[in-house]
Amino acid sequence: MLILKATIISIGNELIQGRIVNTNASYLSRRLTLLGIDVVAHIVVGDDFNDISKALDIALRLFGSNIVVTTGGLGPTYDDITSEAIARYLGEEYIINEEALREVKEKYESRNMPLTPERIKMAYMPKSAKSLQNPVGIAPGFMVSRDNFTIIALPGVPAEMEGIWENGVEPYLKRFSNRRLAETYIRLIGAPESTLAAYINRYVRGKNNVYIKTHPKGHETRGPINDLYIMVSTGQETDPSEECLKVCNELIDILKKNVEGLLVEGECICNKSL
């Protein structure tokens, strides 16, 4: 079963200065995970050519990512340098993408606004880039593919990033992942996380397609509450929800039998991925 790996690179001085909360990384991580793609790293850098290059190198060489998603730095201002930084990293010409230029031109002309150099700037991309239409704002995203990786560049404005992702990126990525996921949450009340851990650790051992995690919501000794997360992955030929249901029921049965006073809220209802 092919498992794709992804790194998310969030670009912008406003992020590293703490002026903006990085909700884009959270959104993209969730969407990639539901596609059956493992997110291996989040990287945040400022608007700097060298730092963006280093981040791309870390993602592709150190983490071995097949997919790199960048957000931010595609706008009209002097510090929007992401597209040029990617072109430099790949050793490609940085040129006007005609499809992107048509999109930008049409949007400004529809508002009776002239096509200034700053607006044309948003149509510049690496030479081999495929433009990705922005259904919400102005700046297009783009995608550059090589034999073993794809770089996807998206705007930093969350609504624009999500619009391009859902319309242009997600349908593309769905074709490459042959992995299916199912997941569920169960609330466990009355047992410390450390008590649950002994049984969960033994149960999950050797199950490479199963991920189980407890998330404490109460106090470890004074009223313990833990949300239990279960995720099961399978190939395309297997229904992951059936495997997830089996794992959930088995584990809950083990915990009920061995942990005195444990209360379980919720049922083993497993939801499939995208």
C-alpha cells in the first residue's frame, strides 16, 4: 500500500511574529490526513528567499515528502516572494503564466480596474507551473510536479486557500492515494491516562495500520476524563470502517474488563475518510 508523505510550509512574517494564528496548517493537515496522506511536518518561515529555500529542502530531502503545500506570499506586494522563491529553488525561469494572467486580467477588468505591474505580478510563476484558479479572491495558486514530488502553492488568505484546495487540489490528489481511513472518538471517564496506556500499548503493538491516542480532558488523578481517538487505515479494496469498528469494540471490551470503575460515553461509530 502506497503511503504518500506531505509537508506544509506556511510563509509570512506575520506568522513568525505571532500576529496571525496559523489556521491554514490545521485545515490542510486535516484534509491531507483524510485523503490518506501522512503529514510529516509543519514548517513556518518568514518572507525570505533563503529561508523558503531551506524549508523546501527540509521538506523534500530530510523528510522525503512527496507533496509540499505552501501557503502565503502570492500577492501583489514587494514581500510576496513565494512563487519566485520556488522557481529559484527548482532552477526554473520565473515567467508570466498566460492562464493566470487571463484570470487576473478578467477579475480586474470586470471591476473596471487597470492591470498594473503589481497586479500582473500575481501571474508570475515557475515556467512549468500549472495555474490553479482562485474562486474566492484574485491571486491564483499553482502546482509544479516532478517525478517524485509535487509542490502546491496557495494564497495565505484562509478562504482563498480553502477555495483553491477544494476545487483544484483535492480532486487531483485523490487520484494518487490508494489508502483509505476510518476514525472514531470515544470518551472514557474515571480512569487516569496512565492506567489506560498500559492496555492500549499492548493492544496496538504490531498493528501497523492502527493509530490510537488518548487526549486528556480532565485531571489525571482528580476526575480523569480521556477522549480516545482511533484511526485505522486500509487499502482501497477493504472497507476501513469495518476494521475500525472491530478495533474499537475489541479495545473497549478489554478496557471495561480490566479497568475498574471505567465509564464509556459514546459508541463505536467509524466515519470514513474522503
